Amino acid sequence: MKRAHVPIKVVLRTGAALLALWVASFALSYVPLGGAAIPVALAIALLKAVLVALFFMELLHESLSIKLTIVSAGVLTMTLIAFMVADIMTRAPPPLLVAPAARDAPPE
Amino acid sequence: MTELMPADHFESFEQQSHAARLGMWVFLASEILLFGAVIALFVGYQVHFPDAFREAVHHNTKVLGSINTGVLLTSSTAVACSVHALRIGRIRLAALLVSATMVLGLLFLAIKFHEYGRHFDEGIYPGGVGNFFAEHHARGLTEFWTLYFGMTGLHALHVTVGLTVLGTLLIGIVRGTLTPALSYRLEIGAIYWHLVDVIWIFLWPLFYLA
């Protein structure tokens, strides 16, 4: 079966959307968002990446085998990062801030 | 003139194209794991030293890094259009768009190396080497700048590989060996270029914005 392609109009609209999100990210970096700054910036980045994958890389029209290959890589990588961050954030005190002498001392 | 045929072990160009694309996507999955691991390292240090990382981001060349993001996004749009142009037989337009993509890629590298030069002038080198670190002692600055040079350098290497791939494909288009029937080859090169774009989409907020 012949694979469908993303129409050129959609490609151009995707390009325009990406540039709009680029400007939005840059403008938002001047808004004091506090702790939300990184999650907001990364959420916009994720949206841009999804647009590129679906419409530029034409993942939208790819076979299930290709979709599974790339989606599982993305999900597993995000799981790795989430567990790693959760571990570091919930350790008290954080491992890198413990003095080496105290860290290496044998347990009492 | 001999008829263009798919390789012996494929029944059709469609099947050959799918196999080639699947191979590229598996490679991209491995690239995601590579960059995922270094981004995890970045996030780990960021969680430990949020103040030092914030200070370093504010010190970074935000405008140049942001211009570079626009350059890469535009180049991705251009290469996506070039695939479409080749598919419909607009050979010269396809060659022009691939050339434009390469010019934008070279511009990206030029801006990136200019940024590195500015950091070196300030005494910022990988591994906490340089005058900057003698004057700024906050724990975490060394980690930030080392990761900055390491991760953006790794990305610049990918841009260079992408330029080489696109250059090879451009030669094929100009010589007439890369025809609309074989447009999947350009598609595969374009998919790699888009990955380079996607990686930068995540590096930009981490090193320049947040």
C-alpha cells in the first residue's frame, strides 16, 4: 500500500507554528515564573518536538512498527529521567552536598 | 536506458523505502537514549545546584543561542519542503532548498563557534578551567559550563554529520542520480536533520532560557 504524505500546506503551517512557539518561548523567558520556568519551557519544547516528528518527519503516516520504535525510546528515556530526578530530589541531604568524609565514614 | 529497479531482496521501492526508514528511526531511537542520558545528568546537577545553574543561564549568550534556534527551525522547514519538491519532480527547487538548509546549518555552526569564542574570552573553559572560575566560586558553575560545552559540542558534531549527509544528497540531486523515484533517500537525510533540530529544541531552554 502506498504511504500518504503530509501536504506542503501543512508543512508550511507547521514551520509557522514552530516559529510562533519559538517567539513565545523567548518572550516567556522574561516573565518571572519562578519554579515553573523550566517545566513551562520544556513543555513548549515538547510541543515543538511533537510537531516536528508528526509533520516534518511524517511520523503521522508511518507504520506501527516505526511509531512503536520511536515512541518507546522517548517514553523509556523520560521514565529514566523522571526516576533519576525523583531519587535525587527526595534524598535528604542531597548526595552531592554531603561532605566526602561524612559520606565515606563507616556506618555506626 | 535501463529501468530503475529496487534492490534484489525487495519486492518494490515502497518496501525498500520502509526498510530504510525503519533503519533510520531505530538509529534515531539510539540517539534519543544518548541525549536522554546526558540530559538526565544535566537535570540531576540542576536539581542540586539550582542557584548556580540559574546564574550561569543568565550569564549565557541568550540572544545568540535564541537566533540559532530560529536558524535551525527554518532549516528544518526548508529541508521538509525539499523532500516535497523532489517527490513532485521539482528537481531544481529541491536542490535549492537543500542548499538553503546547508547554508543555515553552516550559519548555526558559525554562531555557535562565535559563542564559544566569547566564553573563552571571558575565561570560561570546560572542566572549570579559566579566570571566570577563580572569581566565581558557586558550587555547580563548573558542572554547568562543562555540560554546556559537552552537550552543545556533541550537538554541533551532529550538525556537521547532517551537513555531510545533506551535501552528499545534494550532489546526487545535481548529478541526476537522486531522482523523484528515489526521494526516500532525501527523506532519510531530512529525518536525521530534523532529529538534530529536535535535540536543539530541548538544549535551548536548558542552557539559555530557564
